[in-house]
Amino acid sequence: MAKKDQKAEAAREKDREKWMARLQVRLAMQPGADRAVVLQAVKELTAHYAETGEHPRTAFGDPDAYAVQVAARLVPAERAARARRHNTVVDALDSVSRGAGDIAGL
């Protein structure tokens, strides 16, 4: 393989790795998504890549949007709803705490 081809292949591989890393981060941020969900998505994508050689951006599009789709498919609806409720409560408590700190001059 010529050096130019090796560099191009290395650049494609780096881009694929960046896409996968972005997906993993965005997926982990989805309500109810846990390590098992992220690992399942990575396993599916790795298998697809091994089978087709197709770049994930070509196959699945934007990693942020795809993370939302994967979460909708792999995270049980009740767990996602519970996580959203929990996040709402935590955000409200955090807001109250910050407000109290502002009042107290902390």
C-alpha cells in the first residue's frame, strides 16, 4: 500500500473512531441509557462496520441524532421516563440550592 493510501486510510479510521466516541458520549447522556446500552450499540456498529466496511456516518448519519434513535430502541420506555423524572427533580433541587446560595451570598 502506498504511503498516500496509508495516510488516507489512517484518516478514515480516525474519523470513524471520532464518530464512535461522539456517539458513545451522546448515548450515555440519554435518559435511562446505561453502560449496557452503550456497549450494545458499539457491538452492533462494530459488527456492521466489519461486515460492510461502511463508515458509520454514511450508514447512520449524525452521531447525535443516531444516539437519540438508539436510545429510543434500546432503553426501555419506563426506565427512560423514570430517568427524565429524576433529572427534572435533581435540576429543580439544584436550582433551589443555587438560589439559596445566591441569597446567602455563598
